[in-house]
Amino acid sequence: ACLSICIGVGALSAAPAVTPQSLAMDAFTAMGMKDQYFGEGSQALETVVTLTTTGTIQQWEPGESESVADLTKPDGGTSTFKQTWDRTRGLFRVEWTRPRPGGTRTFTEIYSPEGGYVIGNDANGAPTKRAVQNAQNQPIHTMSSLRLRALLREQERIAIVFAMHENPERVSDYPAQTVGGKRYPAVQYRGDNGTFIVMFDPATKLPAIVRTRDFDQLMGDSNFDAVFSDWRPASVAESTRNPGVAGELKLPFHTVYMLNGFKLFDTTVKEYGLNTTLATDAFTAPIAIRGKAARPAAIGKVPYQWIVRRLASGFYLDSEPLYTDDGNSITLTDVAPNVSLATGSTHNTLIVATDKYLVAFDAPGDDGQSKIVMDLAKQKYPGKPFRYLVLTHHHIDHSGGFRSYAADGATLVVGKGDGAFFRKALAAPSGLNPYPIAGKIEPKVVEVS
């Protein structure tokens, strides 16, 4: 009898095991959804077939700030958007009004894993060279494979609870994470477009933070976090297949995107529309370019931060080469004896050859572009290493490829007061750099007035 009592007490005290899948399922339930079958020809009321979201996004760009002293100034303006998601077919449509110097950019994106299309000019300057005009005299073009993969990843981040519920075998255990002094149970989800760390609010069971690990030219290996809040019910329309019943679905009305603690995007949703009737041509690509779009690029080849943030600012060149428009290349042009200009990209590098070494002025973009320029310079001036890289300022479109020169032994020459910033940047881990740097970089930096 005593043994039976002991066994009984032990059984009562044993807590149910918390598995990664149970955390994901708890989030699914906390959003107001559940696996429920109403019979053939009907659907659960919580089923999201289409979702329309309208709202605003305020943006910042630490890599384009006024100074290294405060990476949040100035802000990058505010965008408005209307996004439509056809969950059953994996289709997206986003209608944008985004800031540009002296005005706005108005354009529409239509995309899926099969390809992406842009209607209107999404850039501050001229559209990509492959753009054509439609009947409304708007430029239209296919998305590059790099842009498509980056956008699909961000859509997967937003819909992470749906994705985990549909693919529980991709959910795995992950250590609890502490962010801002708060501890969150976490799981890892290997999605179609990237690997996500999902952290749950222990009180509400809802996703609090969805993280990816990204490379940033100035900060190195970084945490890119979507921080969800203001979860509120969004009414689900009465189902025509299940008349007489209505339900509610909780969705986040506020999302802040952070990079290593720096705010990049602050999104406020004004309204959700669930399972509403859509226009028949909502996801129809322009006929002139239909079927010509590239498939998503390989995940490991995509500079996510560069693409997402340059799209926001309007300075993204939507091309497969990334640095140049399609069909172009970076070349060296002599502008004076022993002085060459690397052109062909959106931003240039000046090379000056002395009798023993080379000096570069500016390292635009990233280490991929720097390696192209360095190879061209070493072919033209054989046997001469780079001794100095002069950076006119810290903006990533002028300085993002500094690591390649530093790895070659060059000393960075920067403005007065910027030395500590670049020493920290050189010391930052860069294992996620799409263009790996061999060996340890010695952080040699000098300041000039």
C-alpha cells in the first residue's frame, strides 16, 4: 500500500514534458486557432485563407546616419503599405508608398516562390536596365533572385506560427534566451527561406521575438529581431462554408525590427482583413514580363540586411550582379598617371599607386565588391600591396567593404573621432560574411582632421 501511494504521488507531481512542438502549438492556440474538423466541404473558422494588412512603417538606417556618435539620426521617413497574402497559394502583393529624397516612391510588388515582379519605380534613381514600360507608362521589371529570397524570408518571419504548425518536424529545441533582462523559452525553426529562433512570451504563449542571425557590414554578425506586441483580436468573417459561426484571431498590431539593439523599422498595423474577397487579378504579373522572373537565390548567397534596408531607403539596385546593373561590370579607368578609378557600380573607388604600395579611397558596398576592385588593382599594379584605405565617411555605401583591405594589411584612415567606431567594427565577429575574410584582421586605424 505504501509503495502504491509513493507511485501515485510521483505520478501526480510529474509535469507534462515541454517539447518544441508543444511550444509552437501553444502559440497557435493562443492566437485563437485550433485543429478542428467540421466535416467534408467545411473549414475551421480560424483558418486563414487570405490576409490583408494595412499600416505604416517608420524607418532608420544606422549605416547612413549623420555621425557615428548617434546611429539613429536622422530617421529615414515613414512608409505606408497594403499587403495581401494568399496563404493557400503562397502569393504576396504589397502596395507601397515609400520616401525618397524630395518626394515619395509608389510601386507594387507581386511575388511568390516562383518569381517576383515590380510595377512602378521602386528606386530613387532610374529603374534597373531590364525594366520596360507598361500601357500606363510605368516601369515594370522582374525581381532579382536575391531580392526575392530576402522578401520571402521576411514574410516567413511574420507568419512563423502558421509555418511551425504546418511543419512541426522542422521545429527543434533551442536554449532559452534572455533579451532586455527577460527570459524567453525558445525553439528553432528551419524554414524554406532561413533559420529562425522563435522566443515565446511565457505569460501569453505568443511569439515575442523572431530572430535571424545576419551579417551587417559595420556591426558584423548580428541579431536581427522582429519584436511583436499589441496582440489583439482581428475578427474572422462568417464562413460561407460554415454559416452561423464566427471566431476571432489574435494578431500583432505592432512590430519593431531591431539589429543588435538598434531600431530599424517600427511597424504599426491599422487594420487586418481576413478571408476577404480579392480582385481576380490581384496576383497577376504584367504580361510583358510574366514568366521571366528568376527563382529565389540560394539562402547562403543573400546579403539580407543590404537588400531589406536599401529597398527601404530606395538605394537598392535590383540586379543579379548586385554591384552593377545587369550586363555591366566593374572596370579600372586611368584618370592620371598611377591614378585609376574603379567604376561600373553605383559607387566608385579611387586607386593611387605609389612606388611601393597602393592607396584606396572608399570601399563601397561589401567585401565582395572590394575583392573585385582589389583584384583589378593588383593586376594593373603587380607586386604592390594596399597600405592605406581612406574612408571619406562611415556610410555603408562608401565603407562597407573595409574588411578586405584590412585583411590585406591596409591601415584605415578615418575622420577625427571615428577611430573607435572602426576599431570596434574590425574586431566584430564576421563568420556570417558572405565573402569570408581569411586570417585575423589587425585593427589598424588612424584618424585625420
